[in-house]
Amino acid sequence: MLILSRKINEKLQIGDQITITIIEVKGDQVKLGIEAPSDVKVFRRELYDAIQEQNKLAAASGGIQLPSIDIAHKK
């Protein structure tokens, strides 16, 4: 893990496409601005973990079985 000290309005660069800016520091909270391409998903870690858990549960349950659609006979 890389640990850095930054001040308000200072930035971090991750690769060529992701920039993180320190927006505000208030008490024990830090506001970050994240600039990333639209195809890069950015989540809070607790939300990411919840999504991963739901995906595992859905995969384990086999999901919903939908009837097949026979499009060869449609006009």
C-alpha cells in the first residue's frame, strides 16, 4: 500500500486516465474528486463489497429460468 500526504486541491494520478483531487478536509472526513473515463466504474468499497456478495448469491442460486424465445418462426 502506498501512503501519501496531500493538501486541499492537490492531486494524485493513477495511470494515464484517473486523477484524484483532494477537495475538502473536515475533521476526520476527506472529500475526493475522481476523474475517470466513463467505462471505469468507481464505487465506495462498502458498496463494491455488497455488489460482489449479491453477485455471488445470484450465481449460486442459478438465477431465474426464462423461457426460450423462438425467433426463427416470427414474421
